[in-house]
Amino acid sequence: MTDLESAIDRHSAAPMYDQLRQLIIEGIERDGLQPGDPLPGEHRLCAQYGISRTVVRQALAQLEHEGLVERVKGKGTFVARPRTAESLVHTLIGLFDEVEQRGGHVHSDVLRHERGTADEAVADALEISLGAPVVVLERLRYVDDDAWSLSTTWMPDDVGAVTLDADLREASLYRLLAEHGIRATHGVRSAEATVATHEQAQRLGVSAGSALLRLRSVSRDATGRPIEFFIAHHRGDRSRFEFQLSDEQGRAALLHVDGS
């Protein structure tokens, strides 16, 4: 990235960090920088504009929040890859089918795929007895070779049994279930902000404490029986969720919001 001719205007009503933010954006556009290209470091920006590290960090933090830059500890600041819109919250489509529809590719590292027993949270979600047999599927999902999400799926034993011998590294779980006559027709999903634990950060290739989007879902078949419960943690710097809105009553409902 070449040096910018513009300077910080200390007499402007605009905060210095916001001026710097705009200068960085203009520099990216002017120099034709691409995702992954490096940007000037904090020390260079301080020296170039005669500003404090606090101002620089405010500008970079805002750009990172907007998804325009990516800061990697020990490596520097880079032009960020664009976040990919996902409609997983308001549809029953899975990540595999969502990405495939837009021409991308998903593959998974299957971390765990075995029988287990339902703890209290799983039993409540699947409406089964505490300690009842379930099939647990834990996967690290990649989109176009980038670590994207870490998900754990629980299924009642008779549902999950049809998946145990399947290779789910390059396949859709929902399609596999449908091939055995098990189809989700409705359900409830929620999304909330959280931060990465040390283990999640290692799996997803981010720093501990990085922003994640936590997706929780229970899917039911036509009889109303829960057939799947999953919790997925998506990298906040790789994805954003889109919601389809309608003013028609019944098309969408806010079911419950609390601070827990």
C-alpha cells in the first residue's frame, strides 16, 4: 500500500480515528488491494500521520468491526475477505446446501460420530429421557478451504443410526436423512453473539476471545417430533446472517428474547 497524500486534519470536526479509517479505505481502493494483501502496521501509521497508537487502534478496530480489515496477532493487518451472507437462521437449509447453492464447496473434518447419551440440555431439546441413547456428530466445517464453523449435532438414536456408517466429510447430513425418509419440516433457530474459547479458537484458527456467532437449532418432522438438535459456532469474521422480513402475520415470529 503506497503512502497516502492526504493528511489528518486536526481542525476538522471529524474524529482523527475516523479520518484515518477513511484514508485507509481510500488507499485500499486506489491501490487495488485484494483480500489478504498487507496493510501498513500501527507504528508506520503513527509515524506517517503523527498520531497516537490509540487513534490508530481505534481506526483499525472500526475497520475490523465493519469486516474490511483483518488483524492477525504477530503478523499484522490485512485486507479482509468479504463476509458471506448465510440464510441459515430463517430456513431449514443446512450449511452444505446453502454454500452449494452459491457455487461454493463445503467439506468437514468429522471430529466425533458415535453413540452417546443425552444430558439435560440434549434431552430437553429432543424431548427424550435424560440418559436416553443419541447419536452425536461433531464437525469442523470448511467453506472453500477456510475454517468456517464448529458444530455438534445430536439425533435420537433411531434417527442417527442411519448416519453411523456414512462418510459425512463431503456430504449433506440433511440429504442423507432425507434418503432414509427422515425430513425436517419445521423448527426453531436462534443466533447470538459469543466469543471463542481456547479450544474453539484453535479449531477455527482465530484468537481466543474472538467474536463468534452461535447458532442453536431444533428441527422437527411432519409429526412434530424433534429429529435433530445442533449448536454451531461460526467465525464472526467469515460470515453474516441475513433475515428475510415480511409484514404478513405468521410469516415470522419473535418467539422469545431474554438476557440469559
